[in-house]
Amino acid sequence: MLIKRRIAQISGHLDYPLLALLFTLMLLSLFVQYSASNESMPHLLMHSGNMLFALVLLVIVANVSPPYLMAIALPVYVAGIVLLVGVALFGDVVNGSRRWLNLGIMRIQPSEIMKLGVPLMLAWLFHTWGSTLKPRHYAIAGGLLLLPVALVARQPDLGTALLIAASGFYVLFFAGLPWKVMFGFILAGSASAPLVWHFMHDYQKKRILTLLDPGRDPLGAGYHIIQSSIAIGSGGVFGKGWLQGTQSHLDFLPEHTTDFIFAVFGEEFGLLGAILLIAIYLAIILRGLSIAAHAPNQFARLLSGSLVLAFFTYVMVNIGMVSGILPVVGVPLPMMSYGGTAMTIVMIGFGIIMSLKTHRTLIKS
């Protein structure tokens, strides 16, 4: 009886509609990963292990009370900043980028931590400040957001920096950042584009130029986009069928188990399959926004809303870059791409959302 009661208590903090949608993505991911890896069972078992680990973390985090999430907001943010500074000073250089920190027993990528640390910190701050917000509050929050973004961009890792910036911006947006301020930043950003271009790395400039004209370097920088477009286009309406994709099976499509997994899916399941996959993502986002809309206080509303829209950004950026409408920035497709770290961060985020929904009595103002 005690075990049953404990299981019921743990499962009571899960949002089953959201969990069912995540399970559906996992199932689709197993099918497409098996095909993309040329039917490799070791690859599939490793991917399944990553999923199981991430799912266990989701359940654990969903059972963490929101007051505890508030309590760790500042320590997580400070620890993330310290680790990012450590990366800048002592990080391992891989392919010209300094993104990893070797702790002896393991290597970590602190920038991934800040995808959760930044919205957690900002949501806690705005909750602490209450409903009477002044311009200085937004200025402080903006400074706390720009610090990790600058440290990550310096590595350089522009893609992750933009994702962290987006997750923090969504908190500011839900907290009531005035529209005139947002338009001001947009205008300032547009006006500073020539200056930003001057300070960009050569590979970043090449990505933008390749987006405008992939054919300018078909065997180099434009190769990924060209092969991805061929894969998606050759799938037609109904697709070539599971295990029948040629672009990935014949190794024309680079990174076909990670960043370009959507191209593999589109080739094998066609336009209808792609629409179904996007519909599942939209259902997850709508469910998350519904949870945020019914949140009992400022902290829950800001944090859950920002995490959901951050998830939307990951999906939009990946599908956009694979489809050739956004530059290639190395962002995986959530729950579909191979890789344990990205999946773990996403699932922890959904665990936090479930915690905020099911612990309502603990977080009322």
C-alpha cells in the first residue's frame, strides 16, 4: 500500500496530455533514428538510453516543489556564469570553438545550463519585484540576460547564444516589457547590422551568404542546405517510405541523425508526415501555453511561458535552417535529433512546467 501510495503521489505531478504528446515524439524519433543510422541497433539503444534518462529526470523535476525552484534560481544562474567564465579561461578548444569545460571526471557544456538558468533567474526576480515594475527592473533583467549571452557568443557559439537570448527575452515579454522598448531594440539592432557584420567570424558570414545563395559554394558551405532541400523535396506528398530514404542511406546528407533529422523524416514520410510532426509540436506548444495561462502566480506564469516559447524557438530554428529559410546554426530538433544533452535540457524544462501546474497550492501568492 505504501508503494502504491508513493507511485500515485509521484505520478500525480505529471501532466498526462503533455506526456502523451512527448511519448509520441519519442516513438517517431526511434523510427526515424533507426532509419537514419542505417538500421544500427547500437545507435538506437544509445538513443533509447538517452530518452529513458531524460524521462526519469522529467519525472523527478515534476515532483520538485516550486518554492525549491525559486530557491535554486540564483545559485543555478551564478554557477552557470562561473562555469562560462571557466570555459573562457580554461575550456577545451574543439574545431576552433572553446565551449567545453573539463572537470576531470567529465566534460560539460555550461551554455546548455543557461538555457534553463536564465529564465529561472529572471522569472524569480520579477516574482520577487512584484507587480509594480519600473524601467530599472527591466534594465537589471536585461543586464543579467546579456552577460551569459555575451560569454556564449564569445566562444563562439552564436546559435546557443541566440537561444539563451530568446529564452530570457520571453520572460521580459511576459513580464510586460513595453512595446516601444522592443521596437526600439529592433530598430537599434537593424541599424547596427553593418557593425555586427564587421565583428562576425568568417564562418558566420559564410553561413549568411550561403543562405542567400547556396549555389555559390555547392561542395562546401552550401552542401548541407542543397542536400537537405533535395531530401525534403524528393519525399513528395507521401514520402519514399520508412527505411527507403536515399539521401541519408547513401550518405549524401550530412549530420542526418542530428541537426538534419527533419530532412530524413521529410524524405521518408513526405509532406503529410512533416505536417503531422509539426502538428504534434504545435499541440505541445499549445498545451504548454495553456498551462502558463492558468498559472497561479507571476513566477509560474513567466517561467512556464518562457520555457514553452523557447521550445517553439528550437523547433522553428531547426526546421527553418533545414528548409533553407534560416542560416545553419547547429540547433538540434527537440526530441527527434540524436544527442543526450539537448534532450535532457528539454525534458527538464517540461518537468518544470509540470511541477508548476501540479503544485498550484504551493505557489499561490
